[in-house]
Amino acid sequence: MSTANNEIILNVVDLKKYFPIKQGFLVKKTVAHVKAVDGISFHVVKGKTFALVGESGCGKTTVARTVLRVLNPTSGKIVFESTDISNLRYAQLLPFRRRMQIVFQDPMGSLNPRMTVGQIVTEPMLFHKVVKNKKEAYEKAASILNTVGLKSFHLDRYPHQFSGGQRQRIAIARAVSIEPDFLILDEPTSALDVSVQAQIINLLLKFQQEYGFSYLFISHDLGLVRFISDTVGIMYLGRIVERGVTNEVFDKPLHPYSRALLSACPVPDPRVERGRQRIILKGGVPSPIVRPQGCFFHPRCPYKTDVCEKEYPEFREVSKNHWVACHLVK
């Protein structure tokens, strides 16, 4: 995609992450690989939101963890601003750890139940030396809690004493406490009620507007993706099959999988909804261990041709800022 007038904060080039499958009793041998992420490329512009969409198991969360270097990539480049961090060691990664943070899907699973909210929020500040001492850390933590809609007296409470929405606010407070430049939001609202989802999304948009945060947003909620993201990538079986400006991809999807996925998203206009045709895909997602020959989507594609069964399509730009991997798109 063209970014002539925009500065890229994260550039991912041909990223791959394979998990070995080993067998044997005394000597373990690798017999196959789960190709969770297989050669994807995208970038995130400063102050903007790039969204990843796809079915469960397509590799979205693996992308997030690999970009953060929680998992080491098998190959490819992860360029944060001008530095390739894909092969950096722990000590070299530390400065980037402060600038790149993540908000996980399950706040209860990501918050230490034995630590108070004050300890949870101040720990990263003290570790990265964003503040001078513990007193300053707690003062800043109280201010951040007020910003995310909680109170300063919540610092002395434990995660189990809060609702799901409040726990997600704590997770967001922890992530922004060290003033990062880039945030990965891994389905941050999927476990929350709709009204609470709206509050969390508005909070994230407020932070983006005020502090210029850049987001990699991962979600199943297509309506939410359209609302919050500037560009979107649609994943299938470890690869991005379509990528582009969000409104264009949603209004004119080109890949058959994109069309099927977006046809499941309801439109709030009854007249438009009545005229829409729902595309129902047959069969399930193939195994990421033994993937189909040719285009991975062809066993489920109603429009497949002979070439779809033999060759994987080239990922190419079919119009300005709109990329797709499909033999049927000219």
C-alpha cells in the first residue's frame, strides 16, 4: 500500500512462524510443522489502526505474539520504525518492550490474581524506569485509573473484585502506563457485554486521538473492525488473502472468502439487509499441517477453477491500496 505522506511505525515483511511436531520416545524427531503464520506482510501507519480479521485458528494471535517477539519468528522481518527487531536478543529488545504493548483477550487470565491493581499498574513503570520511585508510580497509576474510568481507591483491590469490563480497563491502564507508541489489541472486547464493549472502544479511540497511539487490532466482530480500523487484512490459514483500506474492502470485497465473511455481518438498514444474499461456505477449515495444494481456500470456494487446485495465487495489487490473492480477480 502506498504511504507517501504517512510514516510507518511497524512494517512486517514475509513473516513466518512454524511450530514443529515431534515424535519419538528417546530421540525426538520433527515429522511436520504447523504453519501458523506463513509469509504475511503488512504495515501500520503512525496514529492509525490496522485490523486483522479471520476465523479462529487462522493465525491472528500468533501474528500478534510474534510481532511482539513473545514468540521468535521462523523467518521474515519485523521492522519497528527503522530497526529490524526480528533477531534481537533480550537485552537489545528491552527498549522496544516499553514502546510496544499488548492488551489480551481475557483480562482475568492476563492479570496476576495475587497482585493488587496498584502493583499491576506500577510494576511496568518501575521496571522500565518511567518513574523515579514507587511514590511517583502510585501517583501516576491513580491518574491513569481515573482516565480509564476507575477510581484511585481501586489501587488496593484485587482483580477478582472487579467486573469483566473493569478488569479490561485495568489491563489497558497497565499497557498505557509506560507511554508506548504501539499497542496490539487482541480481541479486547470479545468477552464483554455490548454496552461495555462500546465504552472500551471509545476509551481506545480517545487514547489514540490524545496520545497518537498506533494499533494492531484483532477481532471477529466485523462491525467493530469497520468502525475502529483504517486498513484491514483478512487472514485464512496463516496467510493474508485480502488487504486494503477498510471501507473499500467492506464495500467491494474481491476474494471469495472475504465475500463470505462479510456477508455474515448484518447491515443496520432493513431495506439493504432484505436485498443481501448470504454466502454459506461448505466444509471446515483445512488442517494447517496438511494444507490443500494450490489455493488453500479452493475446497470451500464455489467459484474454483482448475488452476485454483494447482497453484497458489500471487498476492498482488489490483487497485490503489487494495491487494488480493485470487486467480479469479483480474
